[in-house]
Amino acid sequence: MAIVRVEIFKRDQETRDRIIKGITDVLIANGAKSEGTEVILYELEPEVWGKGGETFAKRIADRKAQEAGGGGDGAS
């Protein structure tokens, strides 16, 4: 039996279904049985998940602002 726990940002149901099927397919390709494979998605909001001292909500907002401002590569 294989149990896979995945922490991701919230997704729509179609995307969840594809993720679960894709992970299951990888395990089956490596010897697991389909009926013994469980995938559990833990969906989180970007406001409660952080990296490098910043929430992903802030990182996403900063990236969008940078892209809207021309990429911020300093080549003006």
C-alpha cells in the first residue's frame, strides 16, 4: 500500500483529478497496485504558506507587479 500526501495551493477539481491520476500512474509504473494507492491533497491558501520569510501571497503579488512594470530587469 502506498499513501502519498501532497501539499499544494488550492486547485480546481479537474486539476486535482489530474494530479491524483498522475501520481497514481507513476506509482503503478513502479510496481504499486492501483487499488493500494492513495493520494491525499492538502490544499493551502498562499497566505498561510511562506518561503524565505515571505508568504507566497506576497511573492505572487510582487511577481505580478514586476511583470506589469516591464519585468524589472533594469534595461530601461
